[in-house]
Amino acid sequence: MTEQEWVEFLATGVPQSVSVTRIPADLSRAVGCSSQLVQMHHAYAVKAHIKHGIDAYRLPMVSITINLGRAVLDSRGHLQFFYFEEIIFGKWFHVVVKPNVACSELWVSSFHMTKPNEVARHTKSGKVLRPYK
């Protein structure tokens, strides 16, 4: 999605959900999901904006974090992705992806900026499936 499409999605909720990216098959298998497509619902984008201060111009970091970041399988069976963007934001980004109940879809359940100690804590407590690139 372009930055403008993210702005319109956040502002209007049209469509209700968007495709963010596709993850490698080994990561979807790790959570027992038949799909590799990661989606985000508009209601979550609004929550990230209100609760975590994520503006539309930061929303493209969701796919970047998933595609380039460290992938960790947590104890709940969710995928956690961590990526440090140093040029524009100078921050760590954290995305959590979880399957639906039927394990047929993957959804972004959390997206926010985080601190290095949180990255280390989650990495230590989970199983690293892909190191930081």
C-alpha cells in the first residue's frame, strides 16, 4: 500500500481490512496457519493510532517490520516481529501476528514502537525463527 492508501484506510475504514504482506511458509506453519497472507483490520489501525500514537505515515512500517525484522514465536503461539528503523524514526518497531481461531487467516494484533529492553525480553522468552536481517 502507498502512504496515501494508508491515510485513506485509517481515515475512512474503506476497505474494512487490508492485506499487509505475505510471510514465508515456514513462519505460517510455525503457528499452524494455512495462509501466508497477513491482514490488518481497520479497527486495529484505529486502535494503534489512538493507543500507540501510530500515525498513517508510520503504518508502512508494519510490512517492513514483518518482512525484514526478527521473527520470534512466543509462548502463546503468536509471531512477534522486531525491526529497528534507524534513518527516519530511529526506533524499534514491534508487530504481533496471530492466526484466527480456525487457523486459516493471519491478522496483525499489535503494532507499536518499543524499546531495546523489550526486544531483548521477548527474544529471550520466545523461539527465534528468523534472526534480525
